[in-house]
Amino acid sequence: MSLSMFNMWVSILGMALLFIAFVTIYVSRFKLKNRVLKFFTTFIAYICLISGSVMMIYIVFSGPTS
């Protein structure tokens, strides 16, 4: 797999993780009443947010590929 294809898949995965973080934060804040379940979904959301952000930072700073 070329570097360009790898960067494409990393960016798609990063965007998916950011979207999952958005959805789980929304669900945990507005839809859930159970405190344990709220904590679990918020924890998962922040893990996805941090992972997706690191992937996006990698893509931005890796520069163009040839």
C-alpha cells in the first residue's frame, strides 16, 4: 500500500472517530439517565476524540505525498 493510500485510510478513520465521539457525547449528555452508563459512554467518546485528533494532526503535518 502506498503512503497516499495509507494517509487516506488514516484520515477516514480519524473522521469516523470524531463522528463517533460527537454522537456518544450527545447521547451521554441528553439521552441517558444512568450515571454509570453516562460515565462509560463519555469515557469512550473522549478516547475516540483524542485518537481522532491525533490522527488528524498526523495527516495535516505529514504534508503532501507524491
